[in-house]
Amino acid sequence: MLLRQSSEVDDVFASLRADSKSDEELSALVLNDYIASKRMAPPLMSALVANLSGEKGGMLKVPCLRLCSQTLANPQATSIGSMLIANPSISSLDLSCNVIGPEGAACVAKAIEELANLKHLNLSFNCIGPVGVAHLADALIASKTQHFELDISGNAIALAGAQALAMVLKVPLKLRVLELSNNHVGTSASGFIFEALGTSGLEVLGMSANCIGDDGCTLLADSLCSNASLQILELQNNRIGDVGSQQLGAALEENAVLRQVDLSRNSMSDAGFEALIQCAKAGASCLSHINLNSCGMGRESAKTLATVLKSSTAIRHLNISNNRLCNHGLSYDGIAELFMALGRKVL
């Protein structure tokens, strides 16, 4: 349903209030792509905020609110910030794929400081930039919240944004999940994030499409050697080659908590893969999920993997799609060994 008039928003909420008892909560309110045109966004958003803040009748308790792809700009984000403060039951807010900008991020940041229940925030692809990230970082540091989940993928956070986030990570247990994919920050900026992992308590880090390269992967490896909290690491499409793979493999032999690593769409030779996968053979690693889709692995990688799988008890999920594990005109012994190893093991 596409909404074209503010009265239609009022009708939707009147129906919701009629169907809900005063002491009940909606489990979630999802209003993705509901605005018929960009021109109608301001009045419709005003009506939405008025209903969620109780101005149009009884207060609707909505712990999870999703307003994705609404072409919301920073004026509407100001209203959303006010609505959040007026509706303290909200614990999860998804405003992904809007255009709230740094001013809108500042309004949402104010709500973070005042709302103890807000634990999950998705502002991916919102043009908030490093200024918006700084507002969010300051709010998180000032708030009493812990184990916060933040997604600011695709926001061009730059070096200044990475530095602001590093300050948040230095506060133990402040963040549980941090998604930074598609920010293209490069080696120097990502280094601030990696160096701050330490005792941050972070459990999930998404860094795909950030151009970290081998040098950035080396900085990450140094942090992983002593990190005791990170369990899921996403490094897809990061220009990581053999040097980075070797450094990461050595770090994984020292790390006893990381369970999932996604290195898909990077480029490594058989030597790089062998160095990386040896962590599973060493036995100390608890790595159970590995994604190596489209990494340039060859026939020798298949042989190495077969050897590792024969002795590893940790690996449960393995993605090696779109690799050249056997080549036309060459022996298929590598892929044959791999299938034999898989026949002895249920992943």
C-alpha cells in the first residue's frame, strides 16, 4: 500500500489502536517504501510521528520500528528524534536507505543519550558522513547503554569517522555489533578500528568493501592475536592477497574465540590459502564457518583443504564456490581428494 495523504496514516494507526489493548505492544511496525512520492514525505512523516508519539490518541508501544527507503531527509529525522524520545519503548530502529544526513544523525544521537531501551540502530546508506558519525559516537560514549548494535554501512565515514568510532570501541562493552561495510575507508582509517578492538567486547565486525588491503589485514591480525570477544568477522571484497592471508592465518592460530570469517571476493594464490587454512589444522582455532567464494583458489588449494578436513573437528560450514579447484587439461587429483575428505566428514 502506498500512502498519499496524512489522513491515510491516521486511519492506519486508528485501526491499530482499535485492535490493540492499552497494555499490549506491537512486536514490530514495518513501513518500508510506503510513501508514494518524495513531495509527500514531510506531511506523511509528520502524521506518522504524531501517531507514534501519542498526539493522535492512545500511545502505541512499538519496540521495533522500520522506516526503510522512505526518502526521508534531515527535517523528517528531526521529527523522528522527537518521536523516539516520546516513545521510550522503542528498542530497535531501522532508517536504512534514507537521506537524513549529518543533521538527522545528530537528532537520532540525542535520542540515544536519553533512551535506555534503544539497543539496535540501522542508519546504513543515509549520507551521514564523518560529522554524523561523530554525533553518534559522542552520544554512545555519553549514554549508559551497553552491547549496542550499530549499522552505518555506506555512509562515507572517512578517516575522521573511523577515529570517532575507535573512541567508542575503547569503552569496554559499549558496542556488540558494528557494521561498516561499503565505506571504502582504506588502510589508515580501518587501522584505527582494528587497533581499538582490544578489550572492546565487540562480537560482530562487518568490514566488507573497505579497501583495507594486505596492510590493513596485517593490522587486524595483530589485534586478533589478543582479542577475546570477536566471533564474526566479515572481510569480503577488500583487496586482500597472499600477504594479508598469511598474517590472518597466523593470527587465527592464536585466537580462540573467532567462529566465522568471510573472505569472499578477495584474491589469494594457493600459497595464501594454505597459510590461511592451517589455523584449522592446528586445532587451537574454533573457526567453524569459512566463506572463500571467488578467491582464486586453485588445484593445490583443494589438496590442502582435503588434508585439513581430514583432521579438523571445528569446520562445519565451508563455501568455496567460484574457484578453479580443477582446470581443463590438468589432473583432477586435488578435487578428488577433497571429495574423499568430505565423504568422511559431515560438515
